[in-house]
Amino acid sequence: MPKRDWPDSVAHPRYWLTWLAIGAMHLGAWFPWRLKLWVGKVIGLAAWRFAGRRRHITETNIRLCFPELDDIQQRRLVRQTFIANGIGILETATAWCRDPEHLRHRVTFKGQAHRTRLQAEGKGALILGIHFSTLDLGAALHALYFRADAVQRPHDNPLFDRFMSRARAPYFDAILDRHDLRGVVRRIKAGHGVWYSPDQDFGRDASVFAPFFGVQTATVRMTARIARMTGAPVIPLIFHRNPDDRTYTLAYLPPLEGFPSGDDVADASQVNAVIEAAIRKHPEQYLWLHRRFKTRPKGESRFY
């Protein structure tokens, strides 16, 4: 697990808002279900109205990825995205501050045989994750059925990073820094499943450009590299809140076929296609608030 010492003085005023956020998450985790949904919706709508920069990023992403939608439909999807991500804050609080066992009755888990078979054979796997708003709750619910490791990017705020890492620790066997390639390879070769979400922009040096929703997108080569170094299958894991807003579905998909192929662009395209197909089922639950298309091919103007 990546470790960071506590800040020199956790009582310093610069951490007061962080402590307030941590306290609010502990409180929100115990809200009744309907209140969680209502508070999450309020948070999402407030961000939609007042977080102009994030709204611009989301609008740009939606416009690029869903050109088949008219202006009204795109604006509706932007609004729904903020609501879903607002609810996601309460879902994350629930994952971090409560035992997920109390939600087992709300979960449908499909495709478990894909992972069970690998475990029976003593094989590790690279679990292909996706940045849905339900990411942390999905991980906690997944831990009710399977143990796994995770790759994590440290948070810039050292106090919140410590809180986040400690909160995630109960439902992962190990938490690895995203730069710890040796650790990832070692854990997979030892028969572990390692959860890795490649759907973020890590810059030109770490990526190739491959289509994602029809847009040439900087896509990390690391997914194929890890699969090549370990010989392990890559199995996608999808998870979402169902339309009833009360239950969740997790599903393992079959391992990627012919992966890695040795062609970085083809491999990245295959990964993006799987992620895109999962997003299209519940597009409002994806983290469109981040700059997925920040890095552009040389000579192409920036989107944001």
C-alpha cells in the first residue's frame, strides 16, 4: 500500500476543510437511503450550476462523444452526469465509512465464473476497471465476493490521501502506487487479481492515440504491457447503479481475446472499445468531469 506520513500538524488551519469533508462523509454514510439520494442530487445540481469549469469540461466531453444527440439531449445528459456524480459522493462515503455487508442484498453479480475459473487454476488477472461515479462503492461490493489488489494514484492532499488509503484498505489485499509496475507484475504472477483503471489521460509519453467514442484519445500502453509481462488475462469489470436507484449490478466480462497483440494502437483500441461499450449502457454515471481528451495529437488544437 502506498504510504504517506500524516502531515506535521493535522490541526493546521489548511486542513480544517479536509477534516470537515471527512466528517461529512462519515455522517453521510449513515443517512437513510432516500436521504442519500436526495443529498447527492442536491450536491450534483449545485455543482452543475456553480462549478463552471467542470461544467465546461463535461459539456465538451458530451459534445465530442455523443454527436448524435441534439443540444437539448446533450444538456440533459450533462445535468444527469452531475447528479449521478453527486450521488456518487454519498456512495463513496458509504464505501469508505461503513461495512459493505449491509448492501449485499442490493447487489446482482454476473459473470463470476470468469474470475472463479482463473482462481481455481491459480492464475492472476489484470482486472480492467472504469471510472464510473460508483467506483469506490463498486470496489467495496466486489470485495463481498472476491479479493483483489488495486492500483491507486495518491491524492494531492496528504491528509485526505491517508484517509482514502485507510478507507480502501479493508476491501483490497494491497494498494499499489500507479508507478509501481514491479509490484503489479509481482502480485499478478503470485496469483492475485489487480484492479487497474486505464481510462484517464496520463500524457503523451505514456500513451498512444486510439479511438474512444470516435475521438483520437491518449490511451496508456500500460494495460498491454502488464498483460505481456505477466501472461495474465485481462478481464473487464463493470458496475453501475440500476435505474431503480436502489440496487447495483456488477459483472465480469470474458477475458479480452488476442490481447495483447503486439500492436500498441490495436491493443489500446480494444481496451477503449470495451470501456466505451460499458459507458454507453449508463453514460450519465461516467466521470465525464475529468479532461479525458486533454492530450491531443501534435498539431491539433486543444478541446478545453
